Amino acid sequence: MVIMKRIGMLLMLMLASVMARAELVVEVTQGVEAPTAIAVVPFGNETGKALPEDVAAIVQQDLQRSGFFQPMARENMLGFPVQKSELYFRDWRIAKMDYVVIGRSVPVGGDEISVRFELYDVLREQSLLSEQVTTNRDNLRDGAHFIADRLFERLTGLKGAFSTRIVYVTAEQLSAQKQRFRLQLADWDGARARTILESSEPILSPVWSMDGSKLAYVSFETGKPAIYVQYLATGRRERIQSFPGLNGAPAWSPDGNSLALVLSRDGNPEIYVLDLQSRQLQRITRHYGIDTEPSWSPDGQSLIFTSDRGGQPQIYRLDLASRNLERLTFEGNYNARGRLTQDGRFLAMVHRSRGGGNGFDIAVQDLKTDRLDVLTRSGMVESPSIAPNGSVVIYATQEGTRGVLSAVSLDGRVQFRMPAVSGDVREPAWSPYLR
Amino acid sequence: MEIRSYIVPFLLALGVHALVLVLLSTHWIDHAEPRRQVPRHIEAQMIDLTALAKRQAEQARIAEEKVRQAEQVRQAERKRQEQVAAEKRQQELARRQAEADARRKAQQEVERKRQQELAQQRAAEQKRQAEQAARRKAEAAERKRKAEELARREAAEARRKAEAAAQAEAERKRQQQLAEAELQQALQRERQAREAAARQASQAVMGDIQSYIQAMLQSSWRIPSTARNGMEAVVAIHFLPSGEVDQAYIDTSSGNAAFDNSAVQAVYRVQRFPRVAEIDPILFERRLRKLLVKFRPEGLRW
């Protein structure tokens, strides 16, 4: 009896599984690789006064520049709804929008403004996000970037990096002998730039600490290259001990306790790690070739650097515990200035393809598959730096005879030029997430 | 209990009687002596008649003697009479005493007998009662035993009956199950046969509709920038017979929000699959009411 029952059960189960499998499954393996269509409707202004910034325009530009979104041009919008009751999903659906963002600014009192924004899924006709952010009139850009961060995170699952900052160096030829170098701090989109250091001697290789509170850079202000640390909140500067010969390319470890740097005190450029507390110096590389441009892996376990030990510059990775050395790049005859995304999967670099002439371009290599993609076609790029969420690479390039800043989304879909600033712009460095 | 409480008084009574008897018995033994002395007094008189005979003196003396003798005789006679009377009195007394004794004795005897009888009766009664109690007890025990026996028998009977019933029921069920299983098998065979036929007939249709849905979704799926090769999300679609999408939702997530969203949106973007409405309603119910779509990008850069 029991056995019969068991067999019966088994049969039932088998039947059930057969039935379950009988549910038709369609496999979709192809699609349109396109950015997500989103409409950021101009926000209503109920403050009674003109606002210094167009919040919706900033949000729209942020989203578009990430490469993940294709915002709808304002002139194509049939209407500018400000509230849910004015929103007709059908219209936006016909306009082939997947998402629509509406919002309005309301006064809070004094110079404070509250921006209420809502995100809707057009196809499912449901609200995905409804929040508000309160900022000072003068800091409306911060509010706009914050809104873009929230939308980005809700729609992609990735943390938005629109509230981060960049630093870069500008050089101006004032007269035949006189030059002016400036270290500038700006929004990620280049807006609101301000000078945090001015010098008549070159400033090189600015780099952020992982907590975003300070910078390290090389300055020639004493006539010789020396590494300085500058605190952003106070402007206080600190000279790290300098060594004979070349002192260059500092890089903060993720825990902020050490600085990787390049010194030529033992002959040719080698990579060292300086413990910032004990001031102890540890030599990392030992080769007659040039080893330079160190950068930490996000876990702090290894350093990646450029070396010409193979006859041409290529990027290597050295495991700090085991001292295992591994060459990462093989495509092209020049790969330098490697930077890893925070997930450690992608390596952005300056790349020159084999037989590709003299052009240097930004390339990104998937370390999982070793696939390498060239993202730019400008032919003259330098100093790539990656956004903390890995969505965009910023780099310096030449426009005519002038250096400018450009950026490209990691998938290469979107490229954009940073607002023009006076002088020759170079050496951009993207901040980590800021609090 | 009641009977035992009589034992002490009974023994006391017996003791009192025995004491009285002992006391009286000495009396009877002491009075036996005087009765034997009586004949000796009579012999003493006969010795006086053979005395000396002298005329004058003698006569006087005889007369005197005679008088004295008469007196003596009288006195003796009186004495004798007195003695007889005393004796008689004594006898009477003894007799009365004896009679009283006898009577008392008889009475005592009667009493004793009565007591004895009473005791006997009591003993008998006690015995009877004891017997009765014993009998009652025995009877009760017997009744109890019988009742128990009956109960046991009944329980056994009930059990037997229940077992029989259960067996019968089990047998019935088994039969029923067998029948059902047969029916099921028959139904299943039939269904399978029908399904096989339907499948054969509908295979072409389903194949068509499958590639139709696939084509519709491939043209509507916008693969987001966060998508990577190897990501996989399964979307469940519920159709209305009109071919419209009733609802679509993530059945198995890829782990990436943007990717999942894009898959669901691909379905909603199509909104209506006109050719689904042309499907035979039975086929629709069976195969197309709910559909699983696996979104698995191939050939992405990463």
C-alpha cells in the first residue's frame, strides 16, 4: 500500500514537473542596445522668483552624460506637466518614453528652496519615486545633482556619481617667461570651478584620498619636484619628505594610510610605498626598466603600474602580499596610466593600437574576458580617471593646440566636452563618493 | 463487633455463677453431718430402762424416778420433738435452701442455657451475618467478575467488529483506489493521446507563435548599459485572449535592477500581441495564458 502510494506520489511529481516544463518558454537573446528613454519635464517654479539654475536641465544633462539614458529633447515634449494629475501616460508612451520625471520648486522660507520630484514608469503607469530635496538658492546645482543621483540609483541599481567632484590643472602662458599653474576643483560636469592652488611652477598628478578629504600632488614650487598633501576643508598643505631625483605620481591606498609613489633615488624610476604614519619607505619594484604611474586596486591588495620592462609600456599588476607580478595588457604597443573601476573588473588606460599610427586613445579592458575596447578616436589623450561608479571616464585631450577635458561613458556611447576654461587643461582626477 | 462486645459480660456472668455454686456447695457438705447424728441420740434412751428396782424407795424413787424419768422422757421427748422440730426445721430449711438452690440452680441453668442459647444464637447470628457478608462479598465479586468478563467480551467483540469494519473499509478503499487509478490511467492515456494529437496539431502553431513573440520582444527590448553577457532574467507574462498583456512581472531576477526593468518593459512596450488573439481558445488556455520569457543577452560587449 505504502509503496503504491509512494509510486503514485512520484508519478504525480513527475507529471507536475512535466506540466511545469510544458509552460512555454521563449528566449530573447537580442535586443536594441540603446540608452533608456526618459523625459525630464521642466520643473515648475512656485517660488515666485526666477531661479539661478534650471534644475531639470541639470538633471537631464547628468543622466544623459552617464551614457545610461537618452533624455527626450524639450522641444519634442507635448506638454510640461508639473503634477501627477497633469500627467497623461499615453502621450509619453506615444513619444516612446519609458520613464518620465516631473517636479516643482516650492519656497520653504528665507533662501531655502524645496524641490519635489517624481519618477514614473510610463509603460507600467506607476510611480517609482517621489521625494523632495531642500537646498539653498545658491546651491541649487547640488540639489539637481542629488536628484539625478536618486533617479540614477532607482533606475540602474548603481549609486549615482553626479554629486562628485573633479580636480584638474590649468596652465596659462602669461608672458614669454611667466606661466601660471592652477589646481582647480569643480563639479563633475565642470561647473562651478574654483582655484585651490596657484603657482608659477608646474603642478602635476593631483590625486584624491579615498575619503575625499584631501589631495596629494607634485609641485615644482621649490624648483625640485616634491609631493604635497592638501586638505580641502582648511586649505592646509603639508610637504611629504622629498628624495633626490624624481618624486612623482602619488597614489593613496584605499585605507588612506599609505601613499604609493615613484622615486628615482636608486637610479631609475621605481615604485615605493610610503607609510604615512611611520614615514617608512618600502621599495616595491626592482627593475632596470621604468616603473611608474602606480594605482591601487580597490581592495588594496595589489598595485597596478606602467612598466617598459617588456620593451614597450604595458600595464602590470603586482600582488603586494605574494609579490606576484602579472602583465595585464597585451593588445597594442602602448598601454599606460591604468585605472581600475571600483568593482575591479574594468581597466581604463591610454592605449595605442598596433599599427594604429601615433594616436593615443582611451581604451577599457574587461579583466574578466580580456576584451579591450577603444572608446575614443581623438588620437591624443592622457590621464584617464574613472567615476566612482564606473560609468564615465574623464580624460585630457587636445583641441587644436589647447588641452581640454573630455569624458566618455565606459561603454563609449556618450562623449562630451567639459566647459571651456582658460588655459591649457590637463591631469583631471575624479573624486570618490563625497559625503 | 456487636457479638464480641457480649463476650466479656458473658464470661463475667459465668464467673459469678461459678462462685455462688462454690459457696453453696460448702453448705451442703457441712449439713450432711447432723443428719447422721440423729440415730445416736435414740440409742442413749434404751440404756435407762434396765435400772435397779427397789420398792418404797425404790417405788418413791421409782415414782420419782418415774416422774423424773417421765420428766426426762418428756424432756427427752420435748428435746426429741424439739430436736425433730429443729431437725425438721433444719431439714425444711435445708430443703427450702436446696429447693431455692435447685430453683436458683435451675434458674441459673435456665439462665445459663438462655445465655448459652443467646450466645449460640448470637454466634449463629454472627456466623450467619458473617456468612451473609461473605456471601454478599462473594456475590459482589462474582458480579464484578461477571461484569468485567462481560465488558471484556464486549470490548473484544467491538474490537473484532471494528477491525473487521476497518478491513472491509480498507478493502473497499483499495478497490476504489484501484478503480480510480485505473480510471486515472485511462484518463491519462486518453489525455496523453489527445495531447499528443493536439501537440502534433498545435506544434506548428506554437512554434510559429513562439518565434512571433520572440521577434516582437527582441525588437522592443532595450538592453540597458548595465547589462552584461551571462545576465538572465525570466519574465512571466499573463495574456488576455485578445492578445493584450494582462500583466508582466519578474519571475527570476538577474540581480540587476536595470536589467530586470528593461525586460519587463520590453513586454509592456509591445502591449498587445495581435497574433496571440488568433490562437485556438483551448490551445490558448493550455499553453499561452501564462508565458515565461527568458531574457539572456548574447554578444554584448561585456
